[in-house]
Amino acid sequence: MKNTTTGKNETFPHAEIEKEMGIERDDIVQKWTILRGQFHREVDKERKSTSGQSSDDKYVSGWKFYKSLKFISSSVVVAKGKDNLEPTQPPQSSRVTPKKKKQEMEAKKVAIIKQMII
């Protein structure tokens, strides 16, 4: 399918929703953009509230879709601040191929968009 914005051919992962629920592609993309944007704002609120505050003052999101969208937190880019701690080795990841990871993320996106629409 050709992306009307970029003009590039790409597969549309939400075609399942388009067929099942009769919602147009642009509406699905818009809903996903809104969900992702709100999730990023919630993550940012949590990140800002954890800096030097007691555990009672930390922000905890009560947003309906927050827990469902945690899977995209690996794609949320957070500005790196300065710290005085020594860098540590990142944990060893399970051997999930990028293609498999993308497929899993797309399936989760479809499920969440369906929840939002219902």
C-alpha cells in the first residue's frame, strides 16, 4: 500500500482493523498517534517526578491504556541527563530478532487500537 504522506510503498499493519471494524486507515493512524503521544507524555511525567522526590510524591499514571502500552517504552526516546554514576553493562537480551520484535509490537498495537475503538 502506498503511504499518501511519504509516497513510499509500505505494508499497513492495521489492515485487520480496517476490515473488521470498517474504520478508514487515516482514522486508525490518527488514533494510534494520539495513543502514542499520550503515552509519551505519561512516561515523561513519571521520569520528571522520580528525580529527587520521595516515593510518596512520585507520579503514577492512572491512564487507562498506560499498562497496555508499556511494550513501546523501548522505543520512547528520553533525553539523557548527566549523572555521577559509573556506566553499567546493559542486561543480556533474549535473542529476539528485529523482525519478530516488530511483528509482536504491531500485534500489540492492533489489539490496543481495537480496545480504544470499542
